[in-house]
Amino acid sequence: MKQADLEALEQTLASLPVDLKKYLADQLIGQISSQADTLLETAKSHLLCPHCGGEHPVKWGRSGGLQRYRCRNPVCHKTFNALTGTPLAKLQHRDKWFDYLRCMRDSLTLRVSAARLGIDLKTAFRWRHRFLKTSAQGNANPLSGIIEVDETFFLESCKGKRNITHRKPRKRGGQGNKKKKVDRIPVLIARDRNGKISELMDPALKKSTVHEFLAPIIDRDSILCSDGHRWYKTFSRDYGVAHHRLIVFDNQRVIGKEYHIQNVNSYMSRLKGWMARFHGVGTAYLHNYLAWRRLFETVPPSEEAWFRAAIGANQQQIPT
């Protein structure tokens, strides 16, 4: 809407009687409240029974504002709705979900998000990680073309843990030592030139885990660009993938003007800068924050698109 049209609408609304303003406000609030329900009913075109995997369920009334379905399998016959079996199942206050997703899109902290929506801090924490669970589980995305791969490191954090058994607690929440390998959590990031990203977070990162991670996601006709680490060299040799090694200490940063790892390194820089606002992310939840940052790179910047990612609408569709 153009600015002139918006100003004209505001002037028209200002001239309306109070009772009509209240009526319009109630109508708008009702539409906003049903936004998540409406998207759930229209986002998918094929729904499987979450209990047995049966196809073509039948509609079975409504409950809690959502359409319910019943499985046709005579052995199952269980009922469910569009949220059953998803991380968002049994979460309350669906009318606030899109406002919360807007807070996530704006990268707001938990306290700011909770205050803005009028919800409890624990609820804001629970919603954040429920909304990110599906994206975190789908981090092994197929890559093709020129693929850049490199590792980055995050300091281990036991934020939120009541008992620490593998080391002595640090006084007043002190951070680990960036130079000590035991205090660093390695994250391998692979990114192709189309912007698709796959990540591997593994405290014991080694050749076998790297090979196991890369094998199913890298197309054999791709070209792999990496630093000088030997496990990329052995992977390319074992799986027949073309490979260019960028040896930094030999000042070899670009080969043939197009083979480099600058794109993945740029993404790592954006990731680290974005992550700094949270003042240390608990290692137990680091995979969720990696998925959160990945949404900015791979999903359109709208609440509807982020909601589709949260319910896995790209993998499965609901009957209309």
C-alpha cells in the first residue's frame, strides 16, 4: 500500500464512531488470531497419520479451533490434527505464534520477546526451541555445483545446566579458553554457490564423522573447495569428487578465480556476529541456533514462511 493510501485510510478510521472502531478492531484481532489455524489448514495438501503412516484420513470434526482427522486404517483408527506429531503439538496461545515468529525474525532476546507478547520467560524459551526443532533436524541438505566447506569453533557453554560432571564449574560463569581444544566445540559448515547450507556439530570431529556427514549430501559431479585439512582430501579421493585445496600458509586463497572458500567464511562471519547478541549460547542448544541463523539465509523473511519451516510444511502437505 502506498503512503498516500495509508494516510487516507488512517483519516477515514479516525472519523468513524467509537462503536464502529471497536467492531473493526475486534474483526482484525479475530483474523490475526486465526492466522496460524488458517495456514495449518491450507499449507499442506497430503497428510499421513502420525501414528501408523496411513494415507487419506477422513475429516473427524473440529477441536480447539483445528480440523481433526481420523485414520482409515482399521488397525489404527486414531484421530489427530495438523499439529499432532510436530514440535508445536500441545502448545497454547496460537494467536501469539506469529507475533513470536516476528520477534525471532528480528533476533530479539528471550526477555524482550516475553515482555513484548506478555508471556512467561519459560514460555518464550520453550517456543523458541520448539519452533526451531524441525529446522535443526533437517540440517543435512543436498549440495551441488561448487561446494565450499570449512570449520569454525564455539566456546563450550553449560548455560542452564544444574550439574556439571566433566569439568569443574567456573567461578561466576567464566568462559573457557579459546586456545584449549577441550573448551571448543567444532562446527563443520558446507555451503554451495546456490546458498544451500549443511552443518555438522560434533565435539569429536574426525575423519570418519566428516566422511559420514558429507557422503549423502554432496553430488558426485560437484567440485569441493576446502582448506588444507587432510580429511577433505581423503573424502574426495574415496568418493571420486573433484577437489581444490586452499592452503592458507602458502598464501593460496583462490584457484582459477572461482575456486575458493570465501563464501562459506563470509557466512561464518555473519553467524558469529549474529550469535554475539545472545552472550554465549548453551552447547546443548547450539544446533538450534545454527538452524535459526540458517533460516535467514534459506527462507523468505515472512512469518508464514518461518511457520511453514517450523511445522515441516515443505516435507508434508495437509488435505484441504
